[in-house]
Amino acid sequence: MKTLDQLKVKIFADGADLDGILELYRNPHIKGFTTNPTLMRKSGISDYEKFSRQVLEHISDRPISFEVFSDEFDEMERQAHKIAAWGKNVYVKIPVTNTRHESSQDLVRRLTNKGVQLNVTALMTNDQVRMASEALGSHIPAYVSVFAGRVADTGRDPVPQMKEAVKIMSAYPNQELIWASPRELLNIFQADEIGCHVITVTHDILKKLTLVGKDLDEYSLDTVKMFYSDAQKAGYKL
């Protein structure tokens, strides 16, 4: 199997814990960062802009995506311009639709034509990939985030879909496909194998990077030791 150094897919850390983000920033395998309102709320963040600017005070040399949070396209557009002004490494996450299932295609086209670097997010189908890719065009760097992990949650294998998405986007070299919401470390290697450009990985999964390539006999023994140790600590008797 490949080592982390041999992977072509770029690993972006996905989270909203400032200390965790800064720790991962020191890891050379982490090539960028993403976050979203849900992760920020779970981390107890109340001031969206303050947190975002704190992150950018430390990270200015790797791409980082922040998401708009309006449901109205005109307000999304205003927020997008404000967020984009925070730094040259900032990408603005625009959801593929609003909550009324209205496409953000026109907004994406307007913003990218004005030079705003975008990350179109929450995609689940390749019809959405086609729409987003065409709207983004070939003007400036952009990301398209397909939530492959959520596709897998429905019992569907996301790999064939992601392979097709790579082909769809190949007409636009400025665009990169993101494998979003992975569920396990294996997804990094799956994304790499199909030629996906980026995979966003949450901090809890990234903690398992030290396991890559671990000897399976050794891992088996570690597991046996864990079961034994926990049984002893619990004081179980029969």
C-alpha cells in the first residue's frame, strides 16, 4: 500500500477547533482547511467572523474555506464578498441549493465572474457536479465538494460516482474535486486511487494517520491487550 508521502490526493483538515487546527497546521501532510456552520456551532463558536479571522492570523499560506449561512441568494452574495476579502487563501463555500431546493447556479456564476474563489458544497449527485462545474467555468481556482461519505450512508458505493465526477470536471483544470465527509481513513486511499484532487477529513479521523501501514499482526496484538487491560481495570469476575 502507499505511504502518506506517496499520495497525490491532498488532505484538508475539516473542523472548527482552533487549537486542533493549529496543531494540524504543523503537520506537513495537511495541505488545507475547511469548516462549516455546523462544526463551528458544535465547537461553541458564537462569533463567526472573529473565529475565522483568528484562524487566518495563523494560516495564510494554505487554502481555507468558510461558508455563507444565509438562505437568500442576495444575502449569500453579500456575505461571500465579505468573506472573500479576509484573505487571498480564502475560498467561500456556497451550498449547491438553498433550503427551498433552488439552485445556486446563477449566484455561483456571478461570484466567480467577479473573481471570488468558491467551494461549491453539499453536492450528492453528478447532475449537481455538472451544474456546479459549468457555473464555475475556467476563470479562477475553485473546489466542488461532493459528500461521498453521506452518499455511502445511504447504502450506495460512492467510488463509481466519484470516478465519474473526476471525468466531468476534467474539462476545467482550474477546478478540483473534493471527497467530502469521509467516514474512515480508507477513504483517503480510495480518493487517491480514482484521481480525486482533495479529501476533507475531520480531526478525529486524522488522529488515525499514525495507523497507516501498521503491521496487522501487531495491530491484532494491540487489540487483544486492550480487551485484557480493560477487563482488568473493570474488575470483572465470573
